[in-house]
Amino acid sequence: MSKTDKTDLQIVDLLMEDGRMPAAEIARRVGGISERVVRYRIKRMVSDGLIKISAIANPKKFGRSVIADVVIEVEAGKINEVAQNLAEYENISYVAFSIGENDVSIQVVARNTQEVYRFVTEVVGKIAGVRKTATSIVPEVLKDVYQWKIPESAIVAETEDSE
Amino acid sequence: MSKTDKTDLQIVDLLMEDGRMPAAEIARRVGGISERVVRYRIKRMVSDGLIKISAIANPKKFGRSVIADVVIEVEAGKINEVAQNLAEYENISYVAFSIGENDVSIQVVARNTQEVYRFVTEVVGKIAGVRKTATSIVPEVLKDVYQWKIPESAIVAETEDSE
Amino acid sequence: MSKTDKTDLQIVDLLMEDGRMPAAEIARRVGGISERVVRYRIKRMVSDGLIKISAIANPKKFGRSVIADVVIEVEAGKINEVAQNLAEYENISYVAFSIGENDVSIQVVARNTQEVYRFVTEVVGKIAGVRKTATSIVPEVLKDVYQWKIPESAIVAETEDSE
Amino acid sequence: MSKTDKTDLQIVDLLMEDGRMPAAEIARRVGGISERVVRYRIKRMVSDGLIKISAIANPKKFGRSVIADVVIEVEAGKINEVAQNLAEYENISYVAFSIGENDVSIQVVARNTQEVYRFVTEVVGKIAGVRKTATSIVPEVLKDVYQWKIPESAIVAETEDSE
Amino acid sequence: MSKTDKTDLQIVDLLMEDGRMPAAEIARRVGGISERVVRYRIKRMVSDGLIKISAIANPKKFGRSVIADVVIEVEAGKINEVAQNLAEYENISYVAFSIGENDVSIQVVARNTQEVYRFVTEVVGKIAGVRKTATSIVPEVLKDVYQWKIPESAIVAETEDSE
Amino acid sequence: MSKTDKTDLQIVDLLMEDGRMPAAEIARRVGGISERVVRYRIKRMVSDGLIKISAIANPKKFGRSVIADVVIEVEAGKINEVAQNLAEYENISYVAFSIGENDVSIQVVARNTQEVYRFVTEVVGKIAGVRKTATSIVPEVLKDVYQWKIPESAIVAETEDSE
Amino acid sequence: MSKTDKTDLQIVDLLMEDGRMPAAEIARRVGGISERVVRYRIKRMVSDGLIKISAIANPKKFGRSVIADVVIEVEAGKINEVAQNLAEYENISYVAFSIGENDVSIQVVARNTQEVYRFVTEVVGKIAGVRKTATSIVPEVLKDVYQWKIPESAIVAETEDSE
Amino acid sequence: MSKTDKTDLQIVDLLMEDGRMPAAEIARRVGGISERVVRYRIKRMVSDGLIKISAIANPKKFGRSVIADVVIEVEAGKINEVAQNLAEYENISYVAFSIGENDVSIQVVARNTQEVYRFVTEVVGKIAGVRKTATSIVPEVLKDVYQWKIPESAIVAETEDSE
């Protein structure tokens, strides 16, 4: 069974800096570990689902300078269907369920506030099962979810992943 | 000046699948493009900030099985300071400003709902300038922000990144 | 007509400690009262509905570690029916009417937050007459309704039980 | 390590009917089990915290004919203190923390609506750290928390009591 | 055209004390005015609609010890009809339109909180056109609308009764 | 001990029509009852507090053409004081406590909407202990509290005036 | 005393089309009226305050492409001061009082949503007396206040300008 | 391509004072500029859409002394249609879309609060697609949108009018 240790965390930290950093460089910067071991550990962490190494596109660089959070109230029994449907849209970057008054939360990326408005009222609002939407513009994201660093206290906890 | 084209998008798509895919394999799968060009294009897109290649850790695999969204009302004039402060916490994975009634939105990852509650009331609630918090548990994320794919319509828009 | 006095309160206090405490022990601890009188008084208080002696199961010990409060808005004229319906579910531990904006309040016990979410959206939300639900997770109960102690000031009031 | 089985559930069901039912009668009604085993099982379930056997007083029979739910917003850092304080009041029958906008939920039992109002505004509202209260009168409780029955599906889950 | 003056106000003040005070006594207490003039002035103020002299029943003395304010959201185009309908109920003591989010406000008098709840959910909630109700119990009325005294500054304004 | 009967109700109905209707006319219209008995019954009902006979001034006829409902959130422990204070204002026609989120409800009569605004923000809002106000204009009152008619079902209930 | 008639309305309509339309052209297009009369009527309507003739700048043409509505809750007794203060800001285009929960409404014009956010949190939020702000982005204005046309039914009403 | 400069701003300022100020007077007051250039610059600014010169009617002078803001929740897919429809009403002076919970904001001008109420409930509320309305009376407008002055910092920005 896979376990993580401090060395894994050091490797992940370097891969958060540059996901394509060569194993040789990682081995050198971590120290006391061979390039082969680095390769093996990365492979294991990826295959065990501990980490994912991925390109992350920056919407602002592709003309999508406005980000909006939208909370959506959905008819009972249509929530899964609506959420799956929303996940397909190319200008929706986030879809999650939420316990509280609203059923589904999404993040929309758009060229400007007019496009947000049109998309929310003309597209999201017309999906069968959507009852109500509430939109807030997000002027700036200071820390994004893919920037979460594994806390040291989590190393030992790694095998208990069931709530 | 850097421009993106359909080839860039194909490269990014492959890097979203596997951020460490060798340039040779990318070249082969895209077709009609050399390994050197792939390397050059990746380097350019990263240095221009169009994309970032990074390891993304999965909190659930590190014992953080509960995710919560928290909206925070902050005293005027303390918003930047509070947001910077929040971004430092290792169990906060997202910090953003929000136009509307609440000033700052965060995402918390925790071992269980008791830990969410204690963190929000004992830590977040005590930061100077925080007036009020509202928490919702997120039982499932269907699509995460780093999964946003660059739409084809965005290729031509790439040079107009100012709102 | 039955009346309660200080002795009754002492008996009830001991029965809140241990509902199966033998009458002999109660008689000894209260003092100046026979075992027979203790038995008679308990019987009378139970038959008059002043108290109920019951086993109370602890949901956390049966894998139900998450408790949630859900307020439910119900279509006029379906409230009684919906409430009766909800009371039948084995993972609903509390059903009450509420004067205000919401018609029915329930408490749900579940294995985890995902189960709460699924139960509220897929089961409660689909009951005919349910219009809207709002859920809050309850991380800890400090004092539960069955721990209410009869105040001394209530002894004389015992015969005026009609509002 | 203690395990529960179907027989335990049958015993608990009978104890919910009458918490003082003699072990001999329980043995007879369950069948195929001795009085001694019943005594042993009850003792074990109580000492393991699976159940509690207790007298439950009926507030209506003691002149407390009005029940009210009150949600209380508390200053950060005073929540534990306020909750402990509230738990001491004899006319408060329930105190719980709540994830969401309000920090503490309580249930008040009172002689009439005037008493509820006076208690909430003059006592609860004046506790240091209490910022705001919202009260709803509860005209009727259909199912109370101590009436929760252990579902059969929970028998196997009994040993996994950590969230 | 009728005008009011200070003498009229003195007469109204005495009639608020006792609506059946004999004209002779009023004349004596006001001073410098004949019984006939008092009669004439009362008659004129009543026929001009400046005042109304009426018995006002005290609901508490007729077993209606609970008062509740209910705000009602009504479907567009049904508001007049719903309001007229509500005004017919003998346990509704007040019906008014309200500019804001809710269309109609009423006051209900009832024997107890259960009756308020049943009346609001089973009767008001079922009137065609009623979409939603929100109820608050009124524990005490300190000053009631029929106790409004005409301010001295209003005497000269009496002829401009159109907004 | 005073009791009400159908005859009392008939008398009250006539006094709601005209509070100064002579006893002789009431006797005649009720029938089978002497003028002396009418006088005695009115006197008894007034002295027992069942009814009050009073002049009711019409604010619209005194230039107060705008009515507004204001709900006021008050600091704990200042509620009685604030309510007593508000009751003194000549343009406040109603003051009541309210169970829910707001502590005190008032009705304001004013010359126009500007005067309502100025009174609420400059006078009510500055009373020590007032935290927040919410105002709604009342364009029309269809049935006023002093028009409540005693229901026949209330006759027998008249002696049980405690909740 | 000045009166308006149908001819005035025709003149105003033409001036809404082009505020600098020569009097001669207006006379010709209205018909049956001399240039001198047109001049006189315009002068009278302006000096009586019936109309104002003004240049109206289009914020979008000056780089202010984002419009936001902000509702501001203000401490009692500081409302006039805060409103006067806000009216001075060059990127605030509208300041009004509002009866309800919020005291002052403003409209902000800005270069982008980031500027709206910064202005509301760093400038508006720091004005002494401002307690809370709520912002909504306005993606499009379909009809603006200066486009209000005088309804024909208003001609006769012109002399009754007091509420 | 048209550019604005400080001289343009001076001209606009004078035209905000009096939209019909003769070009000769503007030239004299600005100084160092001919009447012909003033005429040319005004014409260019109007034809480029930088400014509009228009008569603005004052509703209060035409018997419309009450102004109300109404926020309208509209069914998805009917928003444009509803907004176009609303823009046609002669007593609606403003129609805008709004990002948030409400879809369309309007301003109503009316003779009195009764007329506001009737118009909102009987006309606006009945338009197909309108789900809910919330009205606030505006007692005073301190600065109106047509009073927005072009800030000096906007001169250079004038050519970047796309968001």
C-alpha cells in the first residue's frame, strides 16, 4: 500500500513550481535520492490519485477577463442532470454541489459582464430544472484551488481517505 | 508577439491529460510538428502566462475529505490585509474577492465537519477585520477550475487580455 | 388528580441518571420514602404523561456521525401530510412544525455529508408538496432535548397544562 | 470489541416502549434468549454508549406549553463560552452548534409567548458575545430526537463511529 | 367647509377617554362652550370623517390571547381579491397592502400558537393567489392605532387631505 | 363574575356602528331589553375591559396621508426603554413587540414620503439602542384593528383570558 | 402662472431629439407657431424648472464601460452627510435616498469590475458612517431617466407639484 | 479618429450648465477658440456619441411627485422581452438589467404611493414572465445620472471604449 512521506512532499512542491521539471533536477534539489526513485515516486503518486500533473490554462490570456460565481437553485430530482449538463459548457470552469439553500454552484469565465449576464439568463436560466440563479462578479482570485499545498500534518493521514 | 493557434490548443489538451507527456509523444499525437517545436511552443505558452504546468494535490487523498465554501464580510479598508492573511493558511485552498454583499470567498479543506466549524469560528472569525462568515459544505465537485479547456473561439482573442 | 412535588423531582433526576435504577436504590437515595411509594410514583408519573422512561440510541455509535437540520417550505394544505410522511423515515430523528417562513423543521442523521445531500435533494426534495429546503450541518449538540430538567418553579404549575 | 446484532435492536425497541421493562419480560418477548443475557446486553450497550436509558420529562405537563427555536449569532471566539452558558439555563432544552450563518441553535420552553420574548430579549440577548437572535415558535413536535430508531442497516456499521 | 381648531382637539381627546361622555360634561371640561355646540361639533367631525366613535373589543378578553402579524406574498392580479377575502375572516383584525416584497399584511387573533399555525397554513395558505406567508407572534402591543392623538400641528393642515 | 352573551354582542355591534348611539335606540334595535339594562351592560363591559368606547381620529383628514410600517432591531436590554420612548411620538400610531428577528414594530403617519424618511432616519434611527430599521409604505388599510368583531364562538370563552 | 399645453410637449419632444435644434426649425416642425414664441416658451419652461436642457456625457465613450448599482447602509444621523460626500465623487453618477433597509443608493461608473470593487471597498466603504454596501453590476441600461417623456395626462397636472 | 481634449471638456461643462448656450458665448468663455471651432467640436462630440444634448423633463413639475425603484425577477428567457415591454410605459423612466438575483431594475414616477402600488401590482406584476417585484420609494435624488461630469483622467481613455 502506498504511503507518502516528507520526500514525496518535496517532490510535489517542486512539481507545483514546474510540472515538467526533469526528474534529474528534482533529485538534485531534493538531495539524497536518485532520478529513478523520483520517477517511480511521481508515477506512484499519480497512479494512486494523490496528485495529478496538468496544464492549467489562464482564462484572462484568452480574452476571458471576467469571472463570475453563480449559485443555482434546482428543482428536486433534476440536480444531477442539471449539474452534468452545466459541466459540458466550455465557459463554465467549475461545477459543485452545495449543502444549504442553493443546489449547484458554478464559475463562469466570460469576455465581459454583458456576456456573463447573457449566458446566465439566456443559457443557464433556460436549462430545464433551473429555478433561480444569483450571480456575483469575482474581480480577483488571490489563491486558486490548484495552489493548495499538502500540509505536513497530512502525510500520516494519507491512507484514511474515507470520510 | 505571441499568438495561439489550433496546434497550441492540441498541445494544451494533451498536457491537461498528462502534464509530463514527453515532447516526442506530443509531436507524434498532434502530427506534422517536430519535437523541438513542441518544446518551443510549451516554453513560450508558459513564459507568456497562457498556461502553467503544475502538480495538483488531491485533498481527499490526504485525509481532507470535507470541503466547505465560506463567504466572509470584512470591515472596509481591511479587505486586502484579511485576504492576504487567509491565503497563508494551509487548509484554505481558494481565496477570492467578490462583488456583492460579501467581501471575500474562501474554500476550506478539512478532516470533518467539526474541523470546518472550529476553523471557521476559532480561526477565520477571529482575524481582525472579519465581521461575519457564512459556511456551506460542498459534498462534491463535479468539474474543477483547472479543468477549464480553452474554447476554440478564444484563439483569436488571445492578444486582447485587458478588460 | 395527580400533583408533583419535590420528591417526584428527585425521583425523576435519578431516573435521568439511570432509567433502570432499582426502586430500592431510588428510595434509599431520596430518603424517607419506601420502595413501594417510589414504584407507585414512577407508575403515576408515566401514566399521567409527566415523564416517559425510554432507551435513547446514540446515532454516532451506529455510523451516523453527521447530523443536519433541514427547514422545509411546504405547499399550503400539504403540511400535515408531508410532516407525517417525513416522520416515517428512519434517518429523520426530529419533525416539527414552525411558525415563520418555513413550515416544517427536521433533523437528519447520516453517515457523511454526501449522504445528507443526497437524502435532502433526492428524497426530501421529491416529496409531493415540498417546495424548498435549507440544510445546515450540526457539528455538535451540547445539550439535547431529553436532558431538560424539570425546574422547581414548575412543580406548582403542573396542573395547568393547557395553553 | 462490542458488536450489535438484530437481538440488540429488538431489546432497544422494547426499551424505547418502556425503559423499565423487566429483563424477564424482554427475554420472553424477544424469545430464544435468557434473562441473564438480556441484562448483560443492556449493560454492555449502555456502558459502550450505544444507548442511554433515561426519564424524559414532558415540558407541557409542567406548565411549559410553548416551545421556541432560537438561532443565535455569536461573536467569534465567544461561541464555546456562550454555548456552555446557555446550556445552564433550566428553560433551555437544547443547545447545538450550526454550520452556516448562525453560530448556536437553542430550544426554549416557556409558559407562554410573552415569556419566550422576555427570555430571549432580556436574558439570551444580554449574554456577552451574543450579537443577534431569531426566534420561531414551534406549535407542535411530531417526532422527537429520542424517538430515533436504529435502522437495521446500521448494525454492521456500529464499529465505525469516527467520521 | 369644515375646519378644525383647538376646541375640536380638546373634544376629541375627551372622547378618546370615554366615547360616550355626555356633551354636557364635555362642555364643562372644555369650558367656554355650550353643550349644543359640543353636539354640533361632534356631529360635524363624524360626518366629515375626521373621527369615528366606536366600541373597540379587546380580543384577550374573548379568549384570543395570541396576536400574530402575517405578511403574505400574492400572485399579481389577485391582490385585491385576496385582500377582500381575508378581510371577511372573523379572526383577522387587520388587512393592509404594503409596498415592498410582500403584497398584503394581516393581523390574526387566536386562542393559542397552534391555532395561529393552523389558520395560517390551512386557511390563509390555501386561498387562491396566496404564494407564501411569513408569521411573527406579537407578544405585546404597547400603543394601538386607535390611540393616535391628533397633533396640534395638524389643525391647520386639515383641509389638505389629498396626497 | 361577568359573562358575555349574544345580547352583549348585539350591543357591541351597534356601538361599533355608532359609539354614541343612545341606549334607548340600542334597546329598541336589539329588542326585548330595557334601556336601563343596555346602560348597565355597556357599563359592565367597559369596566371589565371587554370593550372600550372611543373616538378614533382619521390621520388622512389631518394631512397625514402617508402611513408606513417600520420594523426596528434594538440592542438587547434596551427594548422596553426604546418601545416606551417610541410610544411618546405623536406621529407614531402603533408600537408592538415582535418575536422573530426584529424587536419592535411601529406605524408612522406622515404628510408625505419625505417626512417618513426624515423621521425614520433622523429621529427613530438616532434613539439610543436602535440598531437598524426597515420601512414599508402602506398604500391602503382595508380593515383596521378596531374593526375586529367579536366572533360568536368567543362568547363562552370570555372567562379564559390567560394564554 | 405658467401652464403647459400640447404645444409645450411638442417642443420638449423635439428638444429631447436635439437640445440645440434652432427655434426656427422647432417652429416649422410644430407648425402654427412663431420662432419668437418657441424661444419664449423654452425660456419659460427652463426658468420654471419644468425642463432643463443639458449635455449628457456617455461614460462608455470615456473608457467607463462598467456601471454598478451600490446600496449603502448608513449609521443613523450620518445619512445626509454621507450622501453629500458621495455626490462629490467624479465616478459616482447617481446618489439617492431610499426608503427600506438601505439608506443611500448610488451608481458608479468605472473602467472595469476591478475598479468598481476597489472603489466600493477602499473608498465608499471607508467613508465615516457607512456600515455596509451591496453592489450589482448593470450590464445594460435600456432606458435612462433623462429619456422620460412627459405623458399627455400630465399637462393639466402641472400646477400641482406638491405631494 | 476623434479625440477629446481639455477644451472639449470645457465645452461640455458649459453645455451641462445650459444646453442651448450660443457657440459665440461658449467660445468667449473658453477663450482662445473660435465660434466655428466650438460648433464643429459640439457636432463631432454629438455625432461620435460622446455626448447628447437633450431636454430633460422634471417629473415633479408634472404632478409626478413620487419616485420608486422596483427590482423585478423575471423568468429565464423572457428577460429581453419583459424589459422591452417595460420601456414602453410612460411612467417608467428607467429600465436596466442587473447581475445578481434580480433580472430587471426600473424606476417608476407616479402621482402618489397608491399609484405606485397599483401600477406595480396591477400592471408590472401581470406582464407575462414577471415572477416577483420589490419596490422602494425614493424620497429624494441628490445627483442624477445626467449630472455625471467627464473626469479629466478620462480624456486620454476616450478611444478605448470597448470593455
